[in-house]
Amino acid sequence: IAQRAAGKAAAPAAGTGKQGCALLLNKLKTDVKLSVKRSDGWQSSWSIGAGGQEKVCVDPGTYTATFTASGLPGNMAFPVTVKGGEYYEIPLSLPGN
């Protein structure tokens, strides 16, 4: 599982109290890539293997989150507002998969 960060400012290390976090649970039979881009230009991405999980923590702010699954056409992108101290468990799945 790889994490890459680029942009104006890196997010603090995972686990700091100011960040919002999510545990992504990949229920798919393929790898999933999550890319996030904050409104100030900071961006990062994580890869979650088939059947794997990844804890993702970022600073509070407004982001565009984009999910891409290996071997499946297209992607899914949506706006996300993160508040400090939030924690979610998010299963990644598709009907029939």
C-alpha cells in the first residue's frame, strides 16, 4: 500500500487530533485508488488492495475525492468536507461484486 503526497503543504502524520479519518474497507475483488485534492492545492493518493483496508487521515478542509477501481471503466468523484476529530468506516463495494 503506497501513499504519495505532493502540493503546497503536507498533512500532519496520521493520528493527530486535528484530523478527520476514515477506515476504507475494500470489499471489491480489485484494487482501488483514492485520490484527494484539497481546495488549496494539496493532494495525496492511497492504494487499497482487493479485500484490504487503509486508514486515511487528512486535515480539516474541503476536498474532491476520486475513487478508481482497477479493471473497471471510469471513476467516481465527489466533494467532501472534513472536520477535525471525525472518524468513519467506509465499505467500498458495488452491487453484484
